Amino acid sequence: MRVGGQQRPRRRGGRRGALVLAVAAAGLVLLPVVALLVGVVSGGAEPWQRLGVSGVERQTVSTLALLALVVAGTLALGGGLAWLTAAYRFPGRQVVSWLLVLPLAVPGFVLGLVYASLLSYAGPVQSVSRAAFGDDAWFPPVRTMPVAAAVLTLSLYPYVYLLARAAFRSSAATPYGAARTLGLGPVRAALRVVVPLARPSLAAGALLVALETLSDVATVQYFGVDTLSVGIYRVWRGQFDRPAATVLAVLVLLLALSLLAVERWLRRGARYSPRVLSTAPLAPVRLHGGRAWAAAAVCWTVLGIAVVIPVATLVTWSTTTSLRGVDGSFDTAFVTAAANSALLAAQAAAVVVVLAVLLVHAARVDARRRVRAAVQATLSGYAVPGPVLAIGALLVLAAGRDLLDAAGLPGGGTLVTGSVAALVAVYAVRFLALGFTTVEARLASVSPSLTSAALSLGAAPRRVLRSVHLPLARSGVAVAAVLVAVDAMKELPIVLLLRPVGFDTLSVRVWQLAADSRYEMAGLPALAIVLVAMVPVALLFRRELRDAPAAAPAPVESRDGVDDELRLVLAGTGR
Amino acid sequence: MTAAAVVGVTRRFGRTVAVDDVTLEVGDGELLALVGPSGCGKSTLLMLLAGLLEPDAGTVHVDGRQVAGGGHWVPPEQRSVGVVFQDAALFPHLRVEDNVAFGVSRRGGRDERVQQLLELVDLSGYGRRYPHELSGGQQQRVALARALAARPRAVLFDEAFGNLDAGLRASVRDHTVAALREEGAAGVFVTHDQAEALAVGDRVAVMNGGRLEHVGVPEHAFHAPASRFVATFLGEADFLPGTQAGRQVRTEVGVLPAVVDDDAADDAVDVMLRPHEVTFVADGRGGAVVSAREFRGASYLYTLRLASGATVRSLQPHTVEHAVGTEVRVEVQAGHPVRSFARPA
């Protein structure tokens, strides 16, 4: 028997490539986290003293309170709307059930900007109130945590809504019917059967919401809420105190990891997912008369507050003031910011898509556990909140500068003062999971046995990539590029913390103008972001249309529309 | 000469041991049926052979070359092992002829080879079609042609006929066996259908709970199974208590020549009786009673309660009609020594 060990090295190269690539990508993703942990340990107690225990305590408490409010709010609003549109028929249900996803296109820092302005002392609401009730009339304070939580709830509930709706539609029909025949009324049947069945999806949605809330540094500041992430921003951008920022970043990271653990625990029953048990969609019950109109009114009210009013306000501001600078001349700052945003987004998308395709490919062709584990590790970037990632990256860059200086090489300084290249790298880490899941979702509708077949027919990995994976994943690659570019346009905390001096993007400009209370000026950049962010929502709509029963199934398409939608939602949100 | 082999192979998924210390080889040109209930690890074993999974322990050999284990790893594309999947796994964006040509080197005679294979699976005119324009049975035959075109030492079939309906299934299977014989490639058929396993394999390997319980020619596996599990998995079987004496077992229905269980600690054994080996006569000198009757079209399956209360089943032609309650005398006509198992403690 010839014993192995004489494989031709030429062919082995492809496999070593897969491992090297996966391990390198995993290292890139984990490096900032490792740097943070090293930083917090080597920093000792001194940064804690600078921060002050009471301050950190206060920020932690308000972070937890905000998380609790927003998670509860989104579960109630998103879950409730999902059940309303899945279980009942009322006028306009079809249209409204799609439109309810639209708030995804209005990021919290834009929605917050609009309401901070509308509800301010000089804003229309208080003006009307004063005109009606006199100058001394009481008006509830606006710069408070409940208002911040309400704004975040309105902009984040679609995560819960989409996941819950997919769960209700795909799994609830038979168990719900069974519960009704066993004598439970609609509400009790929903609470005792549908909610427990949807628990994994609700937990997944709530986790997305919680991580976004944790990352937020802008919305909360409009309303005077002092969270840990706000603390990171202040300590770094205000005092350039890296050790103190590191301490806060580690606290936020620990919070994120605990949230992840809670979600895991809540999902523990997910493997009993009844998706296989039931294929019949839930048959919605028709509502009549007042109830039908009430149901429609609820949906339209949410849409009005979360989408129509903000967009209308932004349009008004844009047309009246935005293009004129302070002195009335054309606002070139907007054009520069838009160009910067586009540049950053395009570069991030390109890097992410190339990496994502290679990683998806590596995971599919290589059966070895090391490769799969490394690929899995690269996806963990999604669980690291933006500000945490930014500070971690900062530490890595500082270490890089020290290395360069020690070696006597130039260029170390630009590493820490910020550079577009560093921003692109951090965005790549942040959005790699988004790109990966999108490309993988496209390939997931292609049976894994296809890859196995190609390999067992003697095709080397490179050929499998060229002749099988790329042709079949092409549309997924395009969608991934779009989604990453859009998310990069919307991104604020990372660019806020890491941007080079004078490098403004659209989101940074919105934030700065809002912080200066120059709300109308922020209209145009904010509107630009909202319009760009509509693209993924439009993609989602297209998919819904395509998967509608009337549409003829294309030969290569996936068989399970609901699953597909879920994947796109997860992908579209970077998870 | 062995075409492919696994030696002491183990593979875990988390805490589950999917394949547990399995050793098995397939000879050149041999057809081996790998059968077992779902979840028994048979598909995992196939993936280990093909190089689509890595073993946790043990070694894998193809054509005398070690391809996995002990620090060796030969990726699937260099193993010369073809796989035919349950879903056919045809490349949806390639025509039938391009699918078949996928594994054939560009040099010399690729088109001829493709035509030859398409003829072999009876699909000569279909080269220009796309996979979705074919029926399920045709897709399976293209998958077979594609696997064979690369001249593999062995072709693995992962429940490859499971998606086809019964009539089509037999014909595709016959096609497959003929094509494999023609090409001289070894074949490993994973299936959970014991009738298919007995019909297709030169040898049958029965797996249960990750372990190999029996390997042998189909007749042997059926008549002298290595374990009670194998006995009941491969066909209907009843176990009747008896006392072992040399090469014979004394039972309620007579003294039967037996293949004795080497593990039997004492004389108390159970003999395996299959319904077709049991007959009865209704001559009034019985001791047994017909307790149930199931109509099976061409035959009746009788359940007979013996004096001791034990039951055996008897398969009779539909012309042998007896009502439930009839007193009968049971006889065993096995035509071979019956298998006896040690009585579980």
C-alpha cells in the first residue's frame, strides 16, 4: 500500500490558501477585541480613577435602563404589528404590512434629529401649544430617556417585526389552529402557543435591537441620555484619554456578550423549530367595521410617526435651506460629505464582498474543522458594537505606530490620527458578517451537494469557485455589495470616533449640525441617507413580490420564500 | 484488491458519535449496500470516504493510498471517488453534456466520453438540455453518468434513489448496476430500504447507532444475521425460546438445526423464525391457534399463538385460507439451520 504524504504540492496550495485566508480574516476580526482586553488589563486602576466610579455607575445604569425600554418597546410594537398583519385581514393590510418595514430606512440619528427639532422649544409643537394654552403652559420635558427610547423603538422595531412575521407565517398556522380547536380564544391561543413558538425569532430580533441601541452615540445625545457609548465618545474625542475609553469599551463589550448569551439561552429550543411541522400559511381572519378601521389606523399611525412626518420634514428643510451655506452661498460641504460617504462605502463594499466570496467558498470546499471554525470566527464582528470596535481598532493602530517608530520607519503618526484606509479596514470587520451571510444565503439555496459533486468530480477549489460558486452566487454578490455600501453610508459611531480631522461624511455632518441645533441645515444630508437606505427595503419588497404565489418560480431559485426573506433580513441588518 | 476502505474510523458531531470505530472495505468492482435506520451514520461514513468530512480517528484508503487520518489529508477532488447525491446535484447553470463533461479532462476524447456515458444511461439525445428540463429519474441518470465519466475507482450513492417513486426506482437502480458493471467501478449504495440493499449488493453492511453490525453476502445477512437488530431490520422476524443442545435447539415447535450463538453463556436461547419459514396444518392435533390474519394481496400473514403464549407469524399464499380461531399445528421449514441468539439477561 502506498502511504500518503506524496500529494502534489501544486494542488495542495489551494487548500492551504483557504486555511490561511480564513485564519487571517478571523485574526483581523478578533484583533481589536484582543487589543481591548490587553489594554484594559495593562491599564490597571488608574483610568478607573479618572472616570470616577459614580460616573461609570450612572452610565451603566442608564445604558441598562435604555436597553430595557427599547427592547420592551420594540417587542411590543414589532411583535404586535406582526401578529396584527399576519393573523387579521383589514383594509390595506397587504400594502401596510410591507410599508411597516420602511422605518429601517430612517436611522435613529435621523429620526431623533427630526423629533428633537419638532419637539424643541422653538419647534412647531411647542409653538402651537403655547399659542393655544398661553406662554406658561406646561409641556412635558423632551430631553429625557423615555423620548430617546421612543425614537429608538420607532426606528428599530422593524427587526422584531420582520423576524416575528416570518416566524408567525411559517410556523404558527397548525399549532394555532390546534389551540383554537382545544378551546382557547384567539388571544390566549396567541400567547400560549404562538409566542412560545416564535420565541427564538423574537429573541433574535430583540438581540439586533439591543446591539443597535448599545452602539448608538448620537440619538441618545440629542435627548441628553448619558450611556456608556456616549461616555466612550466623550472620553476619546473630548479628552483623547485612550485608557479610559478602553475601560468603557470593555464594559460595553461585556454587555454585548451578555446579551448574546441571553439570546442563545432563549433560543435553546430553536432546534425544535416547527418549520418542518407546518407548511400551511396562517389563514388571517377578516376584521369588520370599527375593528378593521382601528387596525388600519394603528398601522398608519406608526408609519406616519416613523416615516411620513420625518421624511416630509426633511424634504421641507432640504428645499428651503440646506443648499445654502451660512452666508447664503452654495453649500459645498454637503457635496464633499456625500463624496466622502460614497468613497468610503464603495471601498468597504469592495473589500467586504471579495473577502466574503472567498470565505463562503473556503467554508464550502474545505471539510476541515479548522477552516470552518476560522470562518465562523470572522462572523463574530457583528456582535461587537461600533464604538467598541472603533476603540479596539485604535489600540491596534497605536500598537502599529509603536512598532513602526521602534523600527525607525515613517508613517506611524497617520495611523493614530486616523486615515481612510483604517476606516475601510474597520468597516470591513464590522460588515463582513453582513456580506458573508448575504453571499452565503444566495448559495444556501444551492444544495451543498453541488459543491461536493464538483469536488468529487476532480475540480480543484479554484475551478469550483470559477465554474460553480461564482456563476450561481452572482446575484448574491451584487446584493451583498449594495447592502454593505448602504450600511456603511448609515454608519455613524465608528466614523465619528476614527475619522481623520476634517473628514466629514453625510452621517457625520447630520450629527454635527444636529449637535449645533442647526436642524434645517441637516435636512439634505439626512434625506440623502434615508433615500440611499431605501434601497435594501426596495430589495426586500422585490423579493416579497417575487415570492408571492402568483409569481412563477424560476428554475434555479430557492424553494422556500420565507426562509429567504429571513436570511435577507438578517443579512440586511448585518447579522 | 480493495477499491476503498475505512479502518477504525470515528466521527463525532458535538457529543453525538455518528460513526464509531468502523472498519469496512469495498473490493474492486464490488457493489456494497450500506443499510441502516436513519441517523445510524451511514451517510456520514460515505462523506468520510469521499473526503467531504474529516475523520476524528482512524484512516481512509482509496485504491491502496491512505487519503485521511494520521496527518494525511487528500482533498475530495484528488480521491477518484465519485458521489451521486439524493438530489442529483446537477449544476443548474450547465447543460447536461457540460455536467457530464465536468470531471473529464480536456485532453483527448472528452466529447466521445460524454456521448458514451449518455448512451450508457440511455440519454443520448438529451445533451443540450438543462437539468430542470429533465424528470427526476433522468436527472439521477445524468448524475450517474457525470460521476462515471471521471473514471473513479468507486462511486458512492447517498440515498440516490430515495426521491424516485417505486416503479422508476427499480428501473434507475437496474440501469445503475448495469452501468457500474460495464465501467468496472465499485459502488457503495447507502439506503434505509432493506429490500433495496438485499437486491443490489454483492455484500450488505448493516449499521446501527454508528457501529457496523453485520457485513456479508445478502443471503447470509438475511438468514444468519449477526445480531437481533440486523435480524429485525432486514425483514420480519419472530424470536422463539428454546434450549440449545449441540448444533440443535429444542423448541415448542420441534427440534431445529441451528447456527448457534458463540456468546451464549448457557443453554437458554431464542431462535429467529421468519414468517416464510413457518407453516402450519389445520389437522385438529394442534396446540396453536390462529390469532390474527393480515391480507397482503398475494399472500396472508397469519399470527399464530402457541400453547405457551408465544407467537410466531406465518406467510402463506392467498389460497391458504383459515379463519381466526382455527386450531393448527405449527411446523418450521427453513431449508437451512435457523439462527439462535443468546437470551438477553
